[in-house]
Amino acid sequence: MAKSISLILIVSSFLIAAISIDGRPTSDEAWSHNICQGTETVTKLHFYVQDVLGGQNPTVYEVARASITANSPTTFGQVRVLDDLVTAEPDINSTVVGRIQGLITSGDLETSALAMNLNFYFTSGEYNGSTISILGRNPLMNKERELPVVGGTGGFRFARGYAITSTYSYDAESNYGVLEYTLYVSHYGDSSVRDPKANI
Ligand SMILES: *[C@@H]1O[C@H](CO)[C@@H](O)[C@H](O)[C@H]1NC(C)=O
Ligand SMILES: *[C@@H]1O[C@H](CO)[C@@H](O)[C@H](O)[C@H]1NC(C)=O
């Protein structure tokens, strides 16, 4: 099941800069040495987001709008909350990977662009329970959009990287879209993180 999430380790073996060649920290480096040992890896993640905007069981809801929103060509000021299912394949009934939860704000007066604050929450596979946080501008008119990965928890502590997203399909009648996400996330993983006080 974990394999179908398409987790691919593509890079490993970036030594942490704060650790000297023989692995012994100098006094200035002790803190970072204790926080994080081992190697940085880049994990590629590929999944689909079920963006159910309409129908009987939507997973996206408006929470607020501004005085300008109704007359704005870009729905400027609209704030929505979402809790979308994340799957391994475009089919909504394919293997469940997790959820994407967060806030999206229409934040551009001129073109359709969202200010995104998303937490990708794994509910299966080897990263079950871990999260990845995405924060950035999503220019909806572009076929492919790039968003920054700014952090994470669990297996994704110290995460940074980027996500490429595009609209895989959209059905206007049911107001239901499937979004494709590919993430490149640099992180250390659980086993390399220790209690900062353990060696002091
Ligand atoms: C997914 O499964 C549900 C419940 O079994 C079914 O009603 C629905 O038609 C399925 N959707 C697709 C796209 O296969
Ligand atoms: C994910 O972790 C939760 C909490 O530990 C557990 O209840 C659940 O069964 C796990 N899910 C899978 C698919 O392993």
C-alpha cells in the first residue's frame, strides 16, 4: 500500500553543514549536532487531491468574503476552508494517502490567484501521522503552479522544498475537480532527530 503512494528517494547524503568531517561538533555546533544527525534526503511525493466544491458532500466551504468580493472578477477577499481527500491515483476510490486541510484566500485584484495555507496530513503508509506545510501564491491561470513547502512534522521535520500542482480534471456541472500534486521535499526523517538536551 505504501508503495502505491509513489515515494521515491532521489537524493541522499547531504551532510549537515554544522557537523565537522569526523562527526564531532565544536562547542558552537553542539546544539545543531544534537538536534539533527544523519543525512538529508529529498523525497518525491506524487498524489491527487479530490477538490469537491459542490454536490451533496462538499469538502470546501466559504468562511468569509469582503465587500468587494461579489463584484470582483477574481472574487478578491473570498476565504475558504477545505478538508480534501488525497489519493494515490486520480480515481476518488483509489488508495487513500491522507487529507489536505487549510485555508485558501482569493488574494489578487487583477488575476485569479490564491494565497494558500495548506497542511498535507498523511493517514496511511510509512508517513502516517506526519504533515507537510505548504504556504504560497497559486496563480490559477497557469497550467502548472509552483508552491513552497515550508515545513513539516514527524518524518518531515525540517522539511523544505516545493510542490508543482496542476488541475488534472474539472467537472463544471458537479463543481468537482481533481488536482495533481508533485512534491520535492528535503528532510531528515524521524530516526535522525534527537532530544536536544540528551547529550548536554
Ligand atoms: C466510488 O465509490 C462510491 C461508493 O462505492 C461510488 O458511489 C462511486 O460511484 C465511486 N466513484 C467512482 C468515480 O468510481
Ligand atoms: C495511521 O495511524 C493511526 C494512528 O496511529 C492508526 O490508528 C491508523 O490505523 C494508521 N493507518 C494506517 C492505514 O496505517
